[in-house]
Amino acid sequence: MPTTQKDVAIEFDDALEPAFSSIAVTDAQGKSVTSGKSAVDASDNKHMSVGLDALTPGVYTVAWVAVAADGHRTQGHYSFTVK
């Protein structure tokens, strides 16, 4: 049965450059499970999110790239499990 998790949202310490910042979410087979593109919140440029398709039980990986307004680039990833 699919879960009702609607999105992945990340809060950063610094303002983001929307054109160069992104979040990707994939399933265990590497298939994208996002619905649409990630976006930086226009009213809070430290907040970025992406919508999700319906998730079935399994392991998912979130990979993010954050480019700060000053040009500093960071990236990372983490996993979560849907039971």
C-alpha cells in the first residue's frame, strides 16, 4: 500500500540560488520517484522541496545539491525506508 508522504523538504543554513540547487529522490533501483522539479521556496530561500509520487515499501535515496547565493556549492545524500 503506498504511503501518504507527499514531499521531501530540506532546510539549509544559507540562502540558496534556485537555478543551481536541487533535490532528487530515487528508489532502490535508481528510478526517480519525484513528481515535478524541486524548488526553492520564494518566501524562504533557505527551504527547498520536491513532490513525491506514491511510495511503496522500500528504501529511497535523497540526493541534494545546494548552491548558496554567494556561489558556495555543497551536496549530500541520505536514505530513508518506507515500511
